[in-house]
Amino acid sequence: MSKIVLVTGASSGLGAATAQALAGAGHTAYAGIGPASGRPPEDIAELDGYARAQGALRPVALDIADQRSVSAAVRDITAEAGRIDVVIHTMGPVPRGPVESFTPYQLAQIYDAHVLSTQRVNRAVLPQMRERRDGLLVWVVSSGHRADAAPYLALHSEAVTLIDHLAASYAKELTGFGIETSIVVSGSLMPDTGRHLRLVYPDDAETAEAYEGRYPGLVDRVDVTLAERAGTDADVAQTAKAIAAVVDGPKGGRPLRVAAGPPGDGPGTGSAGSGG
């Protein structure tokens, strides 16, 4: 059955690929375009041509850092389509550097991009899903997000862990309302914009340099690790396909966790609503 799907962070990268995969599968995909793209929704070339060929793909202005923008987007989609059946939460940027070198303001921005943004969207969409006793939340996370998995990537690991825990909590609490949750675990780090990872570097350069002096060359080795873990076009397509498969899955049969690529050291799989 065709569904009305809102995809966040869909100007390019995984979000755009997911919106295209969903539209190609017969769903109506609203591709959320935020200010990070630097262009209005109707001017996003990666989506515009596809949207013209696939009337089921519709770019929509969506700044997940702004509750007013989120509420307006949800209101407009609901007015046009009558409902929102599915929300896809894509990945945020990757912080890279010693934890100490990130300012408190940066930490707030990082957690906002990864965690608070999903809460804004959920609070705008879930009331209508609860009323209908139907809906699906899909969260995309990367595998291997233990805090000790790689140096200088701790903030990213912590943010992804928070998302994973938040999604699992939602799964338990929403099951009584007939709303399902699936966590799509990617074996690679998915770019949220373009074909490259969007990295966040520490504002406190002096502290970062002190760490480089103590651990010379470590930053370069971390960058090599990031390059190795960065998702290729094939990885992006595979993850988008896995997300579309979850959306197409039968209600009550969607797993809580779905591996979209080679298994890492992330969480295992389970059934929807099981919490693990």
C-alpha cells in the first residue's frame, strides 16, 4: 500500500537516495530540504529532475533545527496528503577531534543535529499517528558506535548511541499505539550532504594542537579511518534500498533493527517493539 513518507535531510546524499527509492517504489516521498543545502527545495538539482519524472517525490522546506519550520512542513504535508505514515530520520554530521577541544556551544549543536532534531519532528508527527493507531519511525545509525571504537570520534559515537537508545525507547512506548519503529544500521558512515562526509571540527584550535603535539599524526590516521568507513555510492544505494524495504514491510513484521550493510560491532537485530 502506498504510504506518505517524510524524509529528513534529503537535499542530497542518503536522504535524497532514500526519497528517490521510496518514490520509485510507489510511495509519496516528501524530501525535507534544510538551509544547510544553501538552496531552496525547488532548486535542488539532485531531486528536481527526479521529482519531475516521479510525481511521487516532492521537495519540502524543512529545517530540523527550527521547530517552526518542522511544524509548518508537517502541517503543509498533512493538508496536502491528508496524513504522514512514515518518518525517516537520516544521519547528522560527524564530529572529529579531541573531546576537550569542542566548546560547550558546539556540543549543543552536535546533539541538536543528531538528537533534538528527531524529537522536534516526532513531536510534530506522532499526535496524528497516535490518533490513527498507525505509523512508522525509521532511524538510520552507523554500526561500530562504541565510545572506544576509534579515537577522536567519541562525540559521534555518543550521539549515535543516544539516537539508538532513543529509538529503542520510542519502540517500547509507541507499540501500544500501533506505531512501529525500525533502526536501520549501516555498515558505513552515510554522507548527509553530497557524496562526502560532513565533518565538524573543534573550535578550540589551541587545545586540538596540544593533543596533536602529544599524539603526533593521530588526526591523520583518524582521517584515514573516516575515509575507509565513508559510504560509497553503492553503500548509499544499499542503505536506501534497505530503508525502502522496511517501509514496504508488513505491519507487525518489521524488525526493530535491520542491517543495511556488512555487520560491524553495533547492536544486533530484534523484532519491532522488543527493545532489543
